[in-house]
Amino acid sequence: MTPPASAPAPPGADVRRFGPAQRRVHRATAVLMGICVVTAACLYVPQLAVLVGRRDLVVRLHEWAGLALPVPVLLGLVSRAFRADLRLLDRFGPHDRVWLRAALRRDRRRSSRPAGKFNAGQKIYAAWIAGAALVMLGTGLMMWFTRLAPLVWRTGATFVHDWLALTVGVVLAGHIGMALGDPEARRGLRTGRVGREWAKREHPLWRP
């Protein structure tokens, strides 16, 4: 009988998916992103602002967490394994286009969604969130250091920063929701190992 997805894989039935560097970068980035999102909510939602108070402290936490956001990735570049994963995330092949077409058609058959170590959805999410983080950092710096740009630029930066922040919050909520629905993927980020059968089913082109 096959164990449920949430059950630990039997000894010898799992494969290594992530090393310590990838897991640490993911955790640190998640913490910093979480601080940015929570503090942003406290700054822009009146009910939360009243509940939390101490606006100056919230602003400082938001600013410094935003500045620190690229640091885990930059430190992770020291790791060869982390750089290898970045190269995989940056490559979009024919099988990824097949995966996307199946996703758009809501075709849930595993045979119609070929994927390597990362599927097309994960690659698009990684590229989008990296770009969004850079835009948020740039617009945030313009808002923080008012002498960096003229008033009209700062006004535009505020508009982009606020609406992109809302979009990031929605996308992150979707990302977390999908993670909650896949216990084995979470185990891979927590322990670095996943079940061999899960790997064959979800990432059939991956050769660990």
C-alpha cells in the first residue's frame, strides 16, 4: 500500500532535492519577505495600524527588511549547488511550454505536464518574484532617500511600489496555498529530501 503524501518516505526511498545552502536562502528570504508584507499591511490598513501602533518602528522594520531582501541570494551564490539551481530556474525549454499549455487548459494529467527539477510554473514564479523584489527595492529607495530623484519620479515610485506590493501579497498567498497542498514539496525544503515516487510523478525529467 502506498503511504499518503504527508507520511515520511521509507528509508532508502527518498532522494536529495536541496542542500543546506538552498534551504537557508529560501528560509531567510521567506522571513524577510514576510516582514515586508506584514509591516506593509500595518502601514496601509488603518485597523492594523491602530492595533499595532508604533508607526516609526514599523516603518524602520519595513525599510531594513526590504534592504536586506537580496542579501540571502547574494550570499547563496557562494554555493555551487545554489548556482546550479539558479541556472536551472533560468532555462526555459520545450517541455516547459508543454507544461504551461497543459496548465492553461487545466489538464491535470501528469503525463501532460513534463518537468525537470523545477516545473514551468516554479520558473515563472521565481523570475517574477525576483523582478518584483528589485523594482520594490528601487522604488523604495526613491521613497526613502528623497534626494535621489525629483518629486514627479518619487510620486510615480510610490504608485508603483504600493500597487506592486499588493500584487506581491496576492502572489505570495497563492504560493503559500500551493505549498500547503503539497506536503512532500514542503518536506524537500525542510529536510532537503523527497520521496523517489513523488519525484518521478511530479518531476519526471529530473535525474537526481
